[in-house]
Amino acid sequence: MPSPLPLHPPPPKHHLVLPFAACTSENWLPAIKALPPATFRHFGKLLQGMKLMDNDRGEEHSLSTPHERVQAKALGLDAADGLIPWAAWRHLQTGGSPGAKAWAHITPCHWAMGREHATMTDPAALDLQEGDSRVLLAAMQPYFETYGITLHYAQPTRWLAEGEVFRTLPAASLDRVLGRNVDPWLPGGVAGRATRLLQNEMQMLLYTHPVNDARSARGQRGVNSFWISDSGALPDNFSPAQLQPELTAPRTLAHAAFNDDWAAYAEAWAALDASEGARLLALQQSGETVRLSLCGERNASTFETSKTGILTTFTRLFGQPPFVSVLEQL
């Protein structure tokens, strides 16, 4: 009689993902090393009871960020770079029926035009209201339709787009382009050329649109372009896992990093340690298995509760706080 197959334990219920726990900015390392060790009191204790489960190695020019790759893997959405189907997945989570179709998110946004290039500003700073967003969508819809794309309103700065073009159109995450030159992140290939033509058409349309005239009169930036992200289609026969992890991915570190505000970044770390770090530590000490993913702009490291911790190893190898040593590897 054959021996029974080994049973694999279910994934941890509690999974904390920290985007921008490390940054490529030259100001990041001095800022993180200047923090007192007590800043990471709970996270440091948490790592004492954890082992390294996965190292996601990438590079800072990938279209999908490390924190997106980690979350996609946890949810069964592994895909090629720039084709993690977040738009289709969120459509499904909100009660929609994405089916086998291809989807993307369209973000109405403002590009700050410089002498040599355009820089993406934070769409949240536009304070775009639903009424104006719907008016802009209606004005832009006929142009998108000529490219086989149908727009659906979701939020003021996030529309849902349906179109076969998105099935194989790798698109850069908004987290890659915020505050940066948009040119290196624009889609390539034949489909990319088509979307760039559409962006040019929309820039001309939006330049004199009444919504922007009214925004200018109020001293607000105009909506002068859009960004495509989260493109792709759900895997065949995709269904959410029965044991979905409690994925938490706070954005406070990211917002501070986008603004190059390292004082706010330090405050965000202290607040996260006091809240999420303390919460996970309490769960771990109560006997629950928890998971922590620390994500930079290139790499991500995922740790999970274990009887064999990592703190002793890092203390032996590095002469600085072990948690900072972990962050430097990202």
C-alpha cells in the first residue's frame, strides 16, 4: 500500500507586505542608518522567530514592482513582467465578471512638462472629483473605442479599461513612474506605439477641455494625459484560493519616498513598528504563523514564523542593527 502524500501546511493567514522598505534614492541609506535601533523594536523581535522563505530578485527597471510580485504570488497571479492582471483581479473582487477578457487600469493624470521630458505627478494630488472624472471619461471614450478599448468608471483617478490590446501589452506600475520621467516607462512594440498615439490625441483633446479650464481658474493642475497599468487577463480557470491570506500592504513608506521626504519616511517606520510590527509580533507570540515581506525597488525578502530565527546570524555578520542589515539587502 503506497504511503500517503505529505500534507503541506496552509499558508499563513497573516501576511504583511511593506512596499518601499528600501529605496534606490541616494538619500535612503543615510536616512535609514540614522534611525535609532528602537525604531524597529517590534520588527526586530519579530525576525527573531522567523526564517527566510523566499528571495525575489529583480532590478529597478522592471515594470512590475517587487511588492506587486510578492502579492501576485500569494494570490496565484504569477505573470510576466508588466502583465500581472491587477485590473481584472480587482474587477473580480468588486463583483465584476472579467472572464477571459483582457483589462487594464487607466489613470487620468497630470504630466509636468519640462524642457527635455515630462514628469508624472501624483494623481491623488489632483483632487479630481467624480463628476469631472465622469465628464472626462465620456469625452475620451470615443477615441479609445477606435482602438478597441471600452472605458468603465471605477474611481475618479482609476478607470477600468477592457480591450484585447491589454492581453499582451506589458505596462509599468504607477509606483515605477510617480515623480519620474515618463519616457522610459511608456509601452513599447506595435501596441505601445498605438497607445502613445492615443496619448497624443488625448493631450490635444484635454488641452482646451472645459473641465481643465475650470480647474485652471481654481488654481488646480489640469488633467493632461493618462497612464495605463495593471494590464493582462486572469489565468485560465482562475478562482481565488479558498484560504486567502490576510494581505496588508500599507503605503506610508511609499508616499514618503515618492516625495523624497526622509523625515516623513522615518516617522512612517516608527508608526509601522508601533502598529503593524506590534500586531504581528503579538500574533506570533500567541502561537500563530505570520509572514513578513520586506520590499525594495529591486528585490523582496519574505520571512515566516519558525523556531529557527535569523537574528543571531545577522548579528554575527553585521555590526549594525540586524533589521537594517536585512533592508540593505533589498
